[in-house]
Amino acid sequence: MKLPVHEQFIEMAIGYISQDQRFTGLLAGGSMMHGTMDEYSDLDLIIVYDSEFRSEIMDRRLQIAEGMGNLLSAFTGEHVGEPRLIICLYGPVPLHVDLKFVQREELRSRIEDPLILWERGFDISTTLSETTPSFPYPDPQWMEDRFWVWVHYGAAKLGRGELFELIDLLTFMRNAVLGPMALIRNGHLPRGVRKIETCAVEVLEELKGTIPVHSFESCYCALKNTILLYQRLRDVRKIVPKTEAERVSVKYLDGIYASQSLQG
């Protein structure tokens, strides 16, 4: 489903890049690729260019973005480890558009099969047909190795009263560990907590319990609930459990709670 504002932008984008011989294609990922667009959807677009012009294109990404519509604001994607990305807000009807600039050969290594909106010739179609996407799945051992260190860190923040730090940690643990584990269990790609309200309904109440308010009691309960949900979701057959780290970090957390409760 393409909504008018999205469709208008795509038409403008195709008209703009198709006139420039440096560009060889415009592709779409995200909700457009999956056919799940709604009025709140962003546009995830991939602009394919001739490798001969790499330096020129990368230097002028913002100017290219300006040429595609009424650009209100934009910035590069180094903060998410993707310097090829320009994150844009267009207007006057606000529309978030991610523009990723890639060479055709870079499409060989990809996490999904994008939708081809326009291409010059058939090289992009050929490249996509000759290769297979691979979505990165989290390593269960990577999670186990880190989880109990994070629990100890969160307990220390609780004891010190740095609750905002602990709240941020809990959000990270939900996105990096609990959400992906729940989505995988339900047959979905591990995209943080993306659409988890509909894709992993059976964990919703438990996940809600990992979201605290700014209070000692609430933060302690949220961290304990995070631990309980992780213990339920992990598959100990696929990991070497860090049993002693688990015991020590949980004991440390409970000790901090007990001592603070006595003082209160």
C-alpha cells in the first residue's frame, strides 16, 4: 500500500535520479518492501550509483537529498554505523525518508531483497537474482556472556541512585536481548522491539514489567523482571551458561535492594 504522500515523493525521486547518468537504480526496503505501509510509515530508499562516481556522490549526498524534494532537515548516519545513509525530513506534509547510497556490487551483501522501483538496464535485477540476502541473528552466547555483567552494572546504578542510567540500561537490554529473543521465538526477524505488540503477544505483560518509573522500587522490580524474562526465553541447550556470574550478580542486586529497604 502506497499512500499519496509516499507515492508523490517516490515519483519525484525517480524523476530526479533517472535524469542523472551517475545513478542506476532506486530501490525500497522496509514496510514498502513488505507491503505493510500505513500513514505512519517512513520511506527506506536505496539509491544505486555507478562506482566510478563514489567520491563525488558521497561528498554530495546532502545536496542530492535536497534535489529530491522540499528537504526540511537531514543528517548522516554515522551514529548508527552507516555513513552511506542520509536521514531526512521532507515537507510540507512531514515525511521521514532514509536514503542509502550504494554501489551495485554492495547489493550482493544485504539483509533483505529490496523492491526495485526503477533501474537503468537490468544489472541490479541480475545482481539480486544471483545472490541471497542474509539477516544477522544475535548470538545466544554473546547475550549470555554480557547479560549478567549488565545486571551487575544496573544493580550498582540502583544502589547509587542513578536511576536514569538504570532506566537507559533496561531499555537497551529490552532492545538488544529480550525483544530479539521474543521475536525469534515467534518466527519473526530480530528487529529489536519492532512491532512486538503484534508479533509476540504472549510476552507483552512480561515486557511491560521491564519498564520502570523513576523510583527505587520500580527500577528494582523492572530489573528483576528483565532477569526473569531472559531466564525464560534463553535456551540453555545452545549456550554455556554463566552460572556463577548469574548467581553473583543476582545476589548483589538483591543485597542492594534489601539494604536500601532497611534504611528506608
